Amino acid sequence: MATGHEHTVKAFDEDIKHLRALISQMGGLAEEAISDAMTALERGDVALAKQVRAKDKAIDAIEAEVEKLAVRVIALRAPMADDLRDCVAALKIAGVVERIGDYAKNIAKRVSLIHTSGSERIEAISVIPAMAQLASEMVHEVLDAFSARDAEGAIRVIERDNRLDDFYDSIFRTLVTYMVENPRTVSEVAHLLFVAKNIERIGDHATNVAEMVYFAATGQYLADRDPVEVPEA
């Protein structure tokens, strides 16, 4: 017969699994929001953009559920060391993923402003989704790393952020040049710059999550880690 202690441990393990599942669910919704916002941007699909904005409430609801569960676990189970770091990381990560969803929603808000009637297509619109795909992959990979307590996986996500920054710099230069050469497009280009910046911020947040994952898995901050030579691509 199982002892009271065994029941407590099993209940705690179930709570931790539930926390991880909720974070994973949030991440999936955030990735979907990024993808749908980009599809809406490419197609000028205002209806799809509106759906992205409406679905953001689901991410907010899961964040609230994560907060309640994490606080309950900390208060009732009094987790120690690794388990406590996991609970705190889940709390923080939920907040970051919620903000990632907000960035996707902000992008969706710009769709109707970018696709004005009679405006010619700006080439960067076809390039920005590739940048968004990279950011979305970073979100997916870092949440996988959290689920697996994979410190090295978190480091790989951080290393990808430089590529995303380069992507942003390239798009920024392209858009500014286009705007100077085509002054009538200033308004649309300004909105596209906003979109690109939001994607860049999604990558920054994925990097922040990676730092939390590394700490949760190792008990060390990345700043305290011995530097590692990263081979050039």
C-alpha cells in the first residue's frame, strides 16, 4: 500500500507535469499566432488577422492557470532546489510567452494598415515571414528545452539570436532604402518596420526564456558559465 509520502510525491510530480504541459500548450498557441499573423500579412487577410487578435485571450487564460498552479505548488508542496527552480521558471516563462503572443497580436493589428487599397506590394513583405519562421523555431526549441530540462538546448537557442538580429538589420536597411526611394510608401514601410521589430523582440524573449531554462536545469546563471568556442557556420 502506498504511503502518505508516496502519495504526496506522486501528486507533486503530477503538478510539475501539468505545469510543463500548460507551458507547452501556451507555446503552441503562440507559435500558431506568429504563423497566422504572417499568413495574414502576406495575403492581406484582415479576417485572419482578426482571428489572431481574438485567440490571444486563450494564451492569457493559460498564463493565469500557470500562475495559480505554480503558486499553489510552491505554497503547499514546499519544493526544494531543482523542483523549486522549475516552478519559478514556469511562472516567469508563462509571462514571457504571454508577451510573445502579444507581439503576434500587435503584428496582426498592422495587417489592415499595411495593405491599403491600390498600394503596390513592398518586396520585404515576402522576406519578413522567413524572419518570423526563425523566431518561431526559437520559441519552439526553447520550450522543448524547458520540458526536457535541456541546458545545452537552451544555449543553442541563444546562439541563434545573432542570426535573427542580422535578419532584422538587413530588413531594416532594405525598408529604409525603399522608403527613401518611394516617399509615398512611408506609412506602409513604417508599419512593416514595426512588424520586423516585433519579430526581433520575439527572438529576444526566446533568448530570455533560454536563460531561465539554463538556470532551472543547472542552478547556474549563464554569466557564470565558462565560455565555449562556437564554431563558425
